[in-house]
Amino acid sequence: MEDKQEKPTNDDFMVPAILERQYIPPYLTNVAWEGFTFAGHEIKIVEATDLYGATVWPSALVLCYFLEKYGEQISIEDQHVIELGAGTGLASIVASLMGAKVTATDLTELLGNLQYNVYRNTKLKCKHVPQVNVLNWGSELEEKFPKSSLCFDYILAADVVYNHPYLEELLATFDHLCQNHTTIFWAMKFRKENTIIENNFFAKFQKMFDMEVVYDLPTLNIKLYKAIRRCKINGYFTE
């Protein structure tokens, strides 16, 4: 996914190009929000500082930058996309504005803010109306997303691996939602205090998925991965 004009590993120009997509409101209001420019639109995101998942993290900007730049190349228009841990909904909004059939998911306590952001920024602007659903990783997966009716072409995830107790459930959710053709785009911020946790998760993830680095941004300590699930034979993943 490299072109002659811009190499994904060039940290010097990519990081400023990504961060400049964020803008500060010109005046203060009683509602905390941030502005972003992606896919030819100004996007206003309402945040909640008391909830970890209701803040826009840099990994989301990296994922959105990739979607904007390579959306046509990966043929995202009309594709079925699900975002795990959507948080404020920025990546889901960008994918929707680019014509994808999007399902944004997160925990119950984040759903109200997520719905508000998604619908406010996509209403009458998108080819397909995005959906917003509750998804607790590893819980009721077959009930809410039956294997027989799964059709996700892409799974998006930004900053879903950190020091929390649900990494096994996250891995199970990735596995459940993937079909043979499903591609994961996962933006990951590396934190020194989480090195052991990250390494353990990566080791398990790599047994299940073939991975490649799309972007490597040392300035932000963020990498964007592309992953496709390995084939299963008799319940075991192939090498």
C-alpha cells in the first residue's frame, strides 16, 4: 500500500500530516468537542473526559488517515465494516463517509455518546446509514453476531490493546467476527508500562493471524497492522 509520493515508514512528514487533521474549536462551549478533517468533511466529536473510551486517541487519527488515503485502493465503498471499541466513533464516521456499510460497537456506557457522534456527523452525508451496537468482547458473540450471517469485509480497531483484563475476550471476538476474506486494520500505540501485556497478546494473535505492518510511526509509538486470519484445520490454525 505504498506509493512513490509517500512511503508509510517516513515518520518525518506523516506524523505532522496526520496530526494537522485535528483542529481546536475557535471558542469555548459547555460541551467538550474536537474537530477533525477527513474524507472531505469537517467532523465534530463530542468527548467525555471521565470515560477512557470517550476520548479521541492518536491511534484513531492514524487509522482514519489510512482509510482516507487508501480507501479506494482497498475498495471500502459498499463493504461491510465493523469497528471494535469505537469510542467516540471517529474511524467509523470516516469509513461511513467513504461509502462503507459500517457497524460501530462499544460498551453500553459509551453507546450514547458514540451514537450522537456517528449520527451527527453522517446524517444525510453517507451512502449507507451506519449502525451503532453494544458489543462486550467475548460475550454473546454468537447470539448477537451469528456465524451463519456474518459478512464483515473489514474489522477496524484503534488502541484496543492496553492494560485491561479483557484481552482474551478481545482475541476471541476478532476470531469470531473473521471470515476467510475478512481483513483487520488495527492501530496500536505501544506503551512501555504495558510491554509484557502487549507481547503476550501479540504472541497469541500471531498464532491466529498473518500480520504485516502498514505504518510504523516511532514519534507517536504507533503501528498500523493489517491482519488476516490463518486457515483452521481440525480446529487448529495453520502455520
